[in-house]
Amino acid sequence: MALTPPEIPHLAGRDKALRELGFRDYEAAWLTLVCLHSGVFTRTQFTEHHQCSTRTTHLFAHRLVDTGVASQQPLPDNTVGLEYTHVFNRGLYRALGVEHIRHRRKPNEEIVLFRRLLSLDHVIRHLDLPWLATEQEKVDHFTGRGIRRDLLPSRRYAGAAGGTLRYFAHKLPIAADEKSATFVYVDPGRRTDKELQSWAAEHRALWATLRSLGTQVRVAAVARTVAKQGELSRKVAAWTDSTPGSAQPLTPEERETLAVLAAAVRETATTGDPRPCAPWGGFNPARRVLIPLRQRADLEDSGGASGARIDAYSTHHAQHLGPQALA
């Protein structure tokens, strides 16, 4: 029995173009999602999305390969032969009106691959949101609300005739209407937060403008590990805190206290020995002192000590894409 595709409002009937190429309803809807948001997917994502058997997923993936629509590629750093599917067929992208989207190209770096997979993972878990699937849709939405183009994140790439100006160069998902705008940040395995800071800085003017128009700005952060999810939670949470005290930079004494507290809490959490936290009354009291200090430090270090930049945030751990799941 054919699978029933879930309702996906933002596709706006675009999957009809693939049904006309001979794909079943659920196949056309899935391939449209993949082409628009990532160009790649894992079998686990397909299976969980459709609540189907692994055999159904296996047959679908191999049919794509056999018909020249996609290729199977090994996932990096896995020891059990796990693969991802790359949808590259030009005809599919042309039918959807996105023939030149970068997703048609094979990811040439591990970071790019997992950025795409994590992006798709978040979109398919929140299909009810008004996703803006392409660069042009994003630009049209925000300029359609009267926001100047120079307030949109952009990068100029070298080339003939002055190069090419691209908007929203990170190619990360955005869902937006007049009431709210959700900006997705994915961490594919970065060791530092430089990319996070850069991404936030590029969006700061847009976020401020949206908030001035009465639109709630939200950030959804997606990570491959629980540890990274926790780190992103602390950093992004700091962007929402606009109370006067929390916006103040840390004093040298507070920085020193933060370092000592962090070391004590880490040692107690690792060894179970309560003595390092004893000066603050125990592990939990020490954490209650540590957390606001760390939030202020994260806010200051990311250049956001001047006040709030977003209204709300959420985080997600994509467990099946984590290093442990692939080992």
C-alpha cells in the first residue's frame, strides 16, 4: 500500500511537478522537500518521516539510484557502512524551478554535508511552519514587508563583472510570516562558536527591524551532540536576556569567579566528589551562581552585551546524526 504524504503547506503544490514525472504522491512530496532544503537525506530520516519499514525505505532509495535520480554515498566517520542519498538529477530541480540551486551539487566537505542533513532534519520535524525554501523566497518575503535589501545578510562572491551578491549565504532554513520569524542555526560539528557569532552578527540588523515591525524573532539551534546542544542553549539564551544587570560586562573579579566555579562544577559532575562545590553550599547552589555568570559571559563574548536581539529560542539534538549513532 502506498504511503500517505503528510500535509506540507509550504510546498504550495510544487510537488505536482514531480508527480507529473511519474513519482508517487509520497515520493514527489519527499523529493520536493529534499531538493528545496538539502539535496541529501538519510534512510533514517525517510523512515521516521513516513513511519514506514526500513524495507520500504531501502527499496525507495535503490529505485532512485537505479533510475539515475540519486546516488548513495558513505556517511563520514561511520564504521557500519551507513550511507546518505544525494539527489542530483537536473530534471527534478528544473521541474521544481530551482535548476541552479546548490543542493544539486554533491557536498564536498563533511561540514557542508551535515549542515544540509541537520537543516532537513529540523524542517521535517516542523512542517507546519511557513518555510521560505529558496533564497529568492526569503528575499521576496522580507523586502515585501518593506525591509531594505541592505539589511539582509549578504555576501559577494568573486567573479566577472564585480562578482555575485548572494543573500542568506549559509543556506539555513527560515520560516516567516508577519507574526513570527524562525531562523534555524545548525552546528555540524564546529569546535568553536565563531560561525555562530558570525551568523548572528549578519542577521542582527534584520532581527532588529523585524522586532520593530512587531514580528517575534525566534532562533532554533540544532546540534549533533547533547554537549553541543547544551552549549548552544547557553549562548542563544543569552541573546534573549534584556534585563539591565545581565547586559553588563563581567568584571575581572566575576571572570575569575566564573573560571573557579566552572572548574568546581565540572569536577563534581565528573567525579561525584562534592568538596569542590562546598564553598558555595553544594553542587546545585554552585550551579545557580554559575549559570547567570556564564550567560553574561556568552552574551559579552558574542558581541551582544548591548541588549536582547531575539524574543525566543529552542534547541534540538539530532541524535541519529550524532557521532555515536554513526559509530
